[in-house]
Amino acid sequence: MENLSGISGYVASTLVLFTFVAKDMRLLRTVAIFSNLAFITYGTIEWLPPVLFLHLVLLPVNIVRLGEALRATCATGNRTQADSAQTLGAGMTACGQSPVAPWPFFLGTPKTTRPALPIR
């Protein structure tokens, strides 16, 4: 088992390195998904709960973000515009996406602050 553990750890680390050099958001998210799977394997074999739980949380995040990037590409038909739509939310509204997450329904309606006093 030590051999599988070492292999999965090195594969996961190499995949993380590849995500840092990827210029295309779709490629980055795809490699990150495989990196998450490799780290989940590594964290399970070596029983490293922080590594395991971190990548169990990051895996669905990367899957959702990859889906958003693919939908942006399909919606625009323009790869360059779709890439910019995944850069810190710029242009996401043009693709029908909101760059800000909706207010969580379980927190209730956000309270408004008092209006500022007029300056005299």
C-alpha cells in the first residue's frame, strides 16, 4: 500500500503544479478535478483527514466551475469572451450569469442600513 500512496501523492502534487501553469480555465478546472481525485485517494490511503476533507470540498466546487466555463463557451460561441467571463466575474452578466452568489434564503431578508444623513 505504501507504493500506491506514494504514487497518488506525487501524481496529485504534479497535477497541482499543472493547474498553476494552465492558461485556459477549462483545462485548469479539468486538471484540478483530477488533482482532487488523486489527493482524495492519497488522503484516504494515508488517513490524512485535513487533506481528505479539503479535496472532498474542492471537488464539487471545481465540477460546478467547469460547468460554468463550458456553458459560457457554449453561450457565447467565442472562446476568448468565454475565458474573460471566468476571470473574477468580469463579463459574467453578459453570459447570463451572476458574478455574485445569491443571498442564502435561510438567513432571511438582508436588513437595510439606515440612510445616510444629508450633508448640510
